[in-house]
Amino acid sequence: DDTIPLIHEYAFNLDPTRNGLQAVEPEYGVSGLPSIRAEGERLVVEFIRRTSRAEMTAKAVFGNTLTGEFTESTEPESVTPIDDYYERVVIADSVSTATASHRFAKVVIEPKSP
């Protein structure tokens, strides 16, 4: 048991019967938890999401504190298809670390009501 909720296993193309605590491999990964890294003065989030938005949405959000408000980036997403069901998304924070001393990122999964 890797303690990852099943909805996240499904959203990030993880196998619920195996330990899924690894991050998606940047540029090539087809499954895994979101990868968050610094590129220059910006945070970059790379994650796997379902191509169909009928069941759930997945989006990267950024903030100045862990407990404060998180907002979506205004930067464009780079989306690479993996197969008929999943795609790899890369998005940079729209706020530079040159203007904000602390930046945090996370991916929010929101199930849709039936």
C-alpha cells in the first residue's frame, strides 16, 4: 500500500497494485506522480492526466505559501498525447522566483459529478 488515493492512481496512470511513489519521468514518462522542478526563475510542473474531462479535471496550481491561495498559471500548457486515454502536461508558473521569494506548486484533481 503506497497510500495514494485511488482517484490519483487513476488520474496519473498508476497501477494500484504496485507502489506508485515515483514521479513521472520528465519528457518521456507515461505514468507517475507530478514532477515539480525549477527551470531558471520559474517552477515547472509536469504531470499525466486523462484526455477525457468527463470524469475529472486535473490542473496545476501555484502559490506563495503552503497554506495560502493557489491559482492557475497564465502560461500556456504544453500537451503531448500518450495514448487514447492519457496525455503529458507541462506548465510553468506565471510568477517568477525573482519577484516572489517562495513558490509552491501542486496538481489538483477534481472529480465531476455523475
